[in-house]
Amino acid sequence: MTEQPLKGVRVLVAEDEYLIADALCKELQTSGAQIIGPVAQMEAALSLARGDNIDAAVLDINLGGVEAYPVADLLTSRGVPVVFATGYDVFTIPVQYARVLTFMKPFRATTIVKALRHQLGR
Amino acid sequence: MADRNELLRRQRALATFGDFVLDHEGIDEVLNEGCRLVAEALGADLAKVIQIESDATVGFVRAGVGWNEGIVGRERVLLSEQSSEAYAIACSEPVITNDIASETRFHFPRFLLDHGVVALINVPIFLPGRRPWGVLQVDARRTRAFDQDDIEFLKTYSMVLGPVIDRIETVQQREEARATVEEREHRLHRILDRMGEGFGILAPDFTILEHNREATKMDGRSRHEIVGRSHWEVYPGTEQSELGRLLKRGMQERVPVSLEHSVVLHSGGLVWLEMRAYPTADGCLAVFWRDITERRAVLDALRASEARLSAIFESVPAAVAAFDRTGKTVLANRRSSQFFANGLIPYSDLEQLHRSRPGHADGALLPKERWPGKRALQGESVLPGQEMLFIDDDGHEVWTKVAAMPTDEDGQTGPGAVVVVTDITDTKKAETALRSSESRLQTLLEGIPQLVWRADPGGLWNWASPQWQEFTGLSEEESAGEGWLQALQPESRDAARRAWADAADTELLAFDCQLFHAASADYRWFQTRALPLRDENGMIVEWLGTCTDVDELRQLQERQRVLVGELQHRTRNLMGVISAICDKTARGSTDVESFRAKFLDRLQAMARVQGLLSRLQPVDRVYFDELIKAEFDALDADETAGKVALSGPRGIPLRSSSVQTLAMALHELTTNAIKHGALRQEGAHLDVAWDLEPAEAGKGQFLRIDWRESGVQMPESPDEVRSGQGRELIETALPYQFGAKTDYTLAPDGVKCTIRIGVSTKPQRRGGDA
């Protein structure tokens, strides 16, 4: 793919499973995105999210046994598009996040790329 | 022989008498005049007329002339065989006695001799049809000879006299008869007018001939408006009515008829009349009627009252019978035939006795003198009644309640009794069913593990089961009303009150709350449910509720919820990992066959780890010695014999989250070692040693793993063959995911690798060295 639909987009990746994070990051980079992270811990994700250099985020809901919702709250309050990539069923996700696009594992990284493109209006 | 003058005189006498008779009607004056004329004509002093009296043995001096006072109209003569009068009548011929003194045939009455009569002549008087009426006598005071002329004259005279008398008598009799009829009619009118009932006479053509005063009074019109007119005209509409039909029948068939009927009087009032009509001898109809409105009203009321009483008597849902003092039925309604088949009071009915049994609930026998009928006949009221068992015609048991009351003396049979038998079989059955149902319910309520209670509408408890009292330590009194709220965990109480507030609308009380468990001094979760009980009008009378212990259920449910979520998460993560491994393996493979071998190998390693993880209980951990042993156990024993040394303590618990990645890293190290070095070459050796070591700044403990290959001849460009996934996992993934500290070195005689990774801080189950 020569096209880079996410060129220059800074994407925060929070995923505690290394292999999954690695695969996702590779795909995002191929699409031209700049990865912020990836991080496997909630504290680290929160700390990155506080910075103002994030255009979008892909969050695993469970980061080392800690729920990542505060990260989502922080980013969506700033209007930063967020998608969830999780092993949990949607019914376990609290209703206030019902509008957040959620991808169930195992997902295809290209699907996430498409979703981010759509969310960012590219 | 009479001379001419004599004859003329005699004819004149007859003519004079004829004139006289024409002008007079009184028999006495006619006869007296007759006597005078005949005496004069015969030149005698005395003459008289003797009338035969009714018994024909006596003659009565009816008229006469020349006689002293006290003879005419007074004196009687015996008409015996010795009397000249009787002789003359018997012979129908004149009899002459010219000299009484020499007469031998007859005796003469005294008064003749007193008057100096010496000669007489008797001429019989016959009425038409030769009916003897009496005798005409001419008496002379001097002897003389009555000759044939005299006799002829007198015979003629007598022949005139008969019809005259007859005529006068007939007239007189008619007059008398007329007077009698008038008198009788007058009397009859007086009687009729004094009658208390209406009376009238109808002519054959139904003209009203009579109408008495009472009838007129009842009618309201005057008599002349009624009498003489047609009944149909006076009483319009009656010609076609039942009354008219009956009157016509009476008139035609000559039979008495009667009718009770209501009429609207001329005055406008409505009355009931009782009418009786009888045919009279003269072809008329005598009609009597009287006003029976009052009697009728009384009778109607009585009849209606009797009908009502009878209807009540028959419709009472019980057998009702009145008995005289001998126990015989005086009065009984239809239902009573079931119980008093022979019309006798049961205790004295030997034939039916076996069918009645005195029934107490306990089955005790009741002596016969205590049976209700007997007691009532002895003046005792048995109310509300005695239960008795009765066997009906089909042999079924019928439970009855028998009430009995003495009745007053009726003057003929003495005191009696009224017995009322009510069938209470259904009630009895229902009672029995209710009792057993209540008992079953009680057993159930006290036997079930739920805490049961009953409450008034609004949530005020009025009963709490023993289980509730035992569990909460609150007595029934303490739980009553709103007392039960004390047992609720304080934060549950508002929810409970809200649930009660909604309960009446939703017809269901449902809430969960924590109840204080007295024995453990702890709260447990209970599910409370109650349903309303309603009366026949649909009004809620009570709530029946239960509290079911759901504490364990809630814990289990919560755990299950977490477990299911976790399982889902792990599975999906695992799939994600597998797809990443697949991806990576594919990138590192030159052909499908090598991909297949490597991928399956990695999957098997993962499967081993899953095997270890899946058998875990929640508190269990995978221990490092188990993990490393499982990895090496999977290898061909020949290839590792004498070349591998594992050393370290057993039972170091790994964090579950790190088990998989750590196991995969070790698997990659092992795979590389077997393929490329230490374990293949002569003199090559692998030492894997591990132990716990303290982490810095009190962050728990680390597991330190030392992987030491030795005696390995490394390939010339080792990076090409020994880098790859194992190294990436150790150098990047473990630090990334778990903050592990790792060191990986490709030394000339083999790989030297150290991993320090956090372990579970949960208590160890077992310990000891491997």
C-alpha cells in the first residue's frame, strides 16, 4: 500500500499484550501514523494522554488488570477520537462508553486504521 | 089454595127481593130481608135462615126476622137425625110441621118453643151444583096448614136464594182473598225493606219488578229509576257479563245460581257483591245480593298472607315441621319428607331411628332423651341447634343442624314442637378442608427454609415465622408493626419502605435487602417477595411474604459474572496473541512448510501454558518450576539427557498475567538452544538457575532466572540465526508488559540471559527447593 492515509497522525496506543501492540503499531506506522507509546500500563497511558500531542487513541480497556476508562475520559473531553480494542464483551462496557467504537479481539489492524481514518475525517 | 091477591103478593115479594139483591151485597142484610119478605108473603111472624156450619153437624142461625134479641147470629141448632132441618137437607125436599105439639118425627130447639112457634116449614137451600148450604124456615105461632102453594113458593124462593148466596159468598171470598193478598204483599214489602241485603225480582224478560230499600240504597238511584225497567238497561254491560250469563241461566233452566263479583256502583264506588238468584214459581227470578267488600278484603288479605307464609315455608332452605305432643307431624314443608319419612319425630320413629345419629364432633353418643325434638316437646328450646348425622336414602352421610322449639298449647293436641333441620354437609366439608388446609399451611410455613411473615396492607407485620425470629433474633412482638425494619441493614430500609409504597399498585412486593443474622452478627442478602390476599370483594386484606437467603447466590453470581468476563477477555486476548504470532511466524518463514512447523511448535507451547492456567483455582498460581519443567518435558529426552541442569526453589508463584509471555520467551530460548547450539553439540551444556531476590525500594520480590549456555560453538554470524522472536520477547515484550529487567547476550560459547520479573505477592501454598 503506497498510500498513507494516517500520515502525520499521532496515535496513542495502550495495549498490555506486547505481540498485539506490536502488530497494531506496525500497521499504523505503515499507514503513516506516528505512534505515541505503545504503553502497557494505565499510569503510563494516562501520563501520555495528558500531553497535547495526541490526535487519536487506540485503547485496550484492561491494562494489566486496570481499567483504562480514565484515559478515554481524558481524551474524549478534549475531543480526541478514541476507539477501544478489547477482549471484553461489549455488554461489560459501561453505558457511557456505548458510543465509543469498540473492536473485539482478535481484530485486524487494518480495520482499526479504517476506523481512525473515518473518525478523523480523512 | 092461595087466591089471586095472595099470589100477587108472593110474586111481589120475589120481585122486591130481586131488586134488593141487586142493590145489596152483604149476605146478612140480603138474607134478613129475604126472611122478612118471605114471612110477610106467607103471613107468618117469624122466618129464619140456618146455615150448615163447616162440620155439617151444627146449623147456625144466620139471619131471621121476628126473633128476640140473641137468636139471630147467635143461636145454633143441632143437625141431628131428630132435627127437621137435617131431614129437609137430606131429603132435598121441603118439610112441613103443622103442629109441633103433635109432631113425632122431630125434636125442636128450645128457642122455637120459647117464641111460641107451633108450626114451621123447612126448605133446603142449595148452591149451584146442588151443594147443600142451609135451610130457610118459616115459623108460625098459630097452627095452620102449609099447603102446596106455600111449598112451591118457598121452593122457588129457595132456588133464588141459593145462587144469590153463592154469588154473594163468592164475591165475599174474592174480596177476602184480595184483602189477604194485599196484606201479605204489604207485609212482604215491610220484610224486604227491612232486609240487610239487596233484593229484587226479575221478570222473565228481565224487567226489574222489585227492588228493596237496601238495594236502592246500595245503588244510589231512586226506586222509580230502576223498577219497571230492564235489568240490562239499568245495569249497562251486564247482559254480556258473567252476571248476565248466570241470570239468564237461572231464568231459563230454573236453577239457583250464585256469583261473587265486583261492580262499579252508580255512585262510582267499587264493591264486591255476593249474588244469589232463585227461580220463583211464577217464572220470575228472585235475586238477593249483599256487599261483601269488607269480608272480601279481609279474605284477600288472609289469602295473600297465607300464600306468602306458604311460599316462605316452602322456600326456607331447611326441613321445617311442626309436631304435636305425640310426635306426629301437624304441618311440614316438602323438604322435611327427607328427614321425617313417616311423618314422625325421629326419636319416636322406630322404623327410621337407625338413620339418625347424634353427632358431636368427637363422635360421642347423645342419649335419646337429649335429642332436640324430645327436648322441645319437654318445653326446652334447642337453639341454634344440635348437629346430627343423618343417613339418606342412598346411604350417604348428611350432616345436619337440628334446631327445635316448643310450641304453645293449641287447645286440642297440647303443646308440640317445631323442628328445623338444615343440611350443613357442605359447610362441614368446607370446615374440614379448611382445617386440614390450615394445618398443612402452618406446617409448610414453619418447615420451609424461607423466613415467612404476614402483614396488614401498608406493611405492618402481624405474624413472623419461627425461622424469622431465630434468624434475626427479633421476637414476634419486636417484629410486629414496623419492628421488622430493625433487622434490615440501615441502608436497605428506605428501599424496603419504597417497595411497600409501590406494592399496592403493582400487587407485588419485591426488594432485596441485607438482614442481620443474629448468630453470626453479620448481614446476609435476602430476597423479599410478598403477594396480597384478597377478600371476596377484591380488597386486599393481608400480605403473605417470604425472605429467601440469596447471599451465597449473589456471591456466586458475582463471581460468575467476573469469571465469564475474564474468560472472554483471556480468550480474545489469546486469539489476538495467536494471530500476532501467526503474523510474526509468517514474516520469519521462507516457505509454508517451515511456517507450519514453527507455528505449530509455538501453538503447542502456548497450549501447555493454557493447560497450566486452566486448572487453576482462583487463589492458585502457576509456579515457575512447573513452567520450566513443562517446557523441557516436552522435548525429546534423548536430546537433553545429561546436558541440562535445572536448579532453583520450588513453588515460586508467578503472576498469572505474566505466565504466557514468560513461557513463550522460555520456549523460544529452548527452541533456539536445541536447534542451534548448546544441547546439540558435544560438550554443550545448559544451566537454568532461578531464585527469588529482593526488588529495589520495597516493590516486593523478583524472580531471577539465569539461562546459561556453555561449551557452545556459536555460528559465524549468530545474529541471523539467534535473533528473532525469542530475543524480542525477552528484550522487549517482558519489560513492556511486566516491567521485567532482562539481559540477553550472545557470548562466544552460548547465550547468557538473565530475566528478573515480579512474582505474585499472594501467599505461597507450598515451598521447598526443586
